[in-house]
Amino acid sequence: MKGLTDERNYMVELLEGGTTLEDVIENHIYEQALAEKNSFVVANLGALMRQHAVWQSTMPLVRPFYPLKCNRSPAVIEILAALGVGFVCSNKTDLSMVLQHDVPAENIILSGVCKQLSHIKYAAKNGINYLVCDNEAELSKIARAHPNAKLLLQLSTEAQTEEASMLFGCSLKSCRHLLETARELGMDVVGVVFQVPSCKDPQVYMNPLSDARCVFDMAEELGFHMEILDIGGGFSASEIQLKQTHAAIRPFLEANFPVMSGVHIIAEPGTFYVSSCFTLAVNVIGKKDVARDLHGKALAKLSSNDEPEFLYYLNEGVYGSFVGKLLGNTIPSPTVHKISYTADEPGFSSSLWGPSCDALDQVVERCLLPELTVGDWLIFKNMGASGQEEAVTIGDAHKPPVYYTISTGDWFEMQKSGISLDNPMKNFSLVQYGS
């Protein structure tokens, strides 16, 4: 049963009687072995629900706004909308998608520090008033196209600048001038947003939080009513990291943005929500023994003991399901389909490449795998935030189908939370697995 990601209505397979996600993957590999051996994705919607529960219990002071650029699957949008999660959109297409799922306009933010005029006008037409801004030119553009906008000033952070080698957001020093310009234009500034990269040190949030407090003070001096603090993304799929981050920022938030102040604290957890929900299965379509291929020495270094190194070509690459690699995401090392090899086989240094014959089409630079043969399958877990919805096609390449699944236990928990097929999950068609 295929729930293709470009369809609004999709089927979800209900896993009963102890059926696992691995069973579903096994079944579709068997089907593809009899067909064209195309890649496919299996989505576990129950994992999405569980991640939301973890967020609520761990970060009770912070409301999640999901950044659509992370994964635009209609199932993800529909479930998160039903759970009351807000959305951060980067363009008109994103806005249209969330509006189709009946997301209230007040739960939508149009991000981006340089937006097309038509996108701003579309937001204005649909009552989407929360817009991000970080410079005077953007401020003037928004003032002309959307005078009723409620602006969130985006602050630059040292951690973000160091990672991206570019300056996004306005500096603390330039904020007063931007606030004064907004007042002169009659624009309403209601909050601050900043972004930090995903990292293991939660202390990275402290400097931008302190800067945000300064901007709140400046804005209130100029007569603005500040009501939103957006602490951005930077959250991995790790519950431990989330707990560490909450422990680090909670004292500052309670002291400087207490509940009684009326400030709504939000964040943009994307990877945290969707990473573990999607698993990609790909097929090995080519193989080289690098140690025996002189040309291959330019692609991989030979090990000191002259053990074989292998280069494998896959039927998906960075111009398809692994496009996240081009966006700076790390692609997790795969596991080998369990029937394809025995556990005691030795591992060899391997590199994984897409089918385009392009020097950029390297999926994984180096990993340890048993020797594979053409036709074997590799399983990539935690692929929900690796660009599945951004995949482009080359030649006659196709977008892998997505098979949506949910266990009976997870479906029961979803119904307990008030989500059903009638309201508000209108686009689900729930069917028994294998029927």
C-alpha cells in the first residue's frame, strides 16, 4: 500500500499482532526483489507521536513550531497540526500546504530574512501576520506589502555564524536602529528569534538568550509590546540532549521571561520530531574493489595492511533521497539487510555513491560493511530530516514511494490524545497491514 508523498490522501498500514517495522521493510524488499529493486521509504507515524510526548514532558515551557523545510510529508503536517503544533514556513508553497490542513493563521510564521514580495502578499491575504525580519530593506518591503505584519527580529549568533561562515540575522548593536525604523514605518515588532546549530553543548543558548533580553528591553522602551521569544532549532533527535538543553536554559527563562510576563516561548524542533520516523531502503547497483582499481586510489586511500576497500553505487544519491548531504546534513551509516549476510562476516572499509557518476554524488565517505554484492539492500534509519521531501530527479529517476505505518498501540495512544480519522485526521485511510 503506497502513500505517496505528493498525494493529500494516503493510506496508513495498521500493524497488528506484533508486526514490526522490520517486518514491513522485509516484505517490501521481497516485493522489490521480484520487480525492479527500486528504493522505498517506510514511515513510522507512531514515532512522531512519541516524540511530541517527549517534547511536552521535557520542555513544558516551550511550545514547538515545526519548520516545514525539515520534511514536508503531508502525514507529518497533518499529525502535528492535529496535535496543536505551530509551523514555520519559508515560502508560499509551505504556507499553502499548512493552510490546506486547516492550521490557524496565528499558528504560522513566515521565516526567511529575504522573502519574495509575492510570498509576503500571500501571507497578508491569508491573515498570516507573523513574519521574520533582520534588515532595513526587508523591513521596508514588508511595510509596503503587509502593513499589518507582526515582526520577529532575527538576531545573529556567534555559533551560527561560525558554522555557516555567513552572517544571518542582525547584530545586537544594530537592533536599536532597526527598531526605530520599524516605529517610523508604523510596523509592529512583537518578538525575537535566533538560531543556533545543533550541538552537544547547551550553553550555546545562553549568549543569544541574554541578547534577546536586551532587545526586549530596547523594544519596550520604544513602545513595542513584546510577546514572543523564538529560541530556534538546534535540537537533535536525542531525548538526552533535549533534557540537557532544558536544564541549561530553564533558570534563565524563568528569571527573565517568567510566565507572568505574558511572553510566549517557542522553538523550532524539526530534526527532533521527524528524524527517527523515516527509514530508507536502497539497492546496491554497482561495485568496485578499490584496491584492485588504480583509478580508485584517487577515490579512497588504501589501508596500511592492503585489505580490500570497496566502492558501492546505490540507486539513490545526493540528487535524490540523500539531497540532505548537499544541504550539510550528515547521512547516517547504513545497516545491511539481515538476509543478505551473516553476522560473523568481516567488515571492510567502504564508500557509498549515488548513480549519477558525479564527483559530488558521494552519500557516505567511509563506513565499515561486509563485502556486498550487486542486488543487496542497505537500510538507512533516521532519515526523516535528511531531505526526503526535497528529492529531485535525474533522467528517469523516480521519487521513492513512502509506506506509512502505525502500530495498534500507537494508534490507541493517538486516539486517547483526541486524534481520530473523523476529526481532525481527515486524510488518513487506515487499513490492516497486508490486506
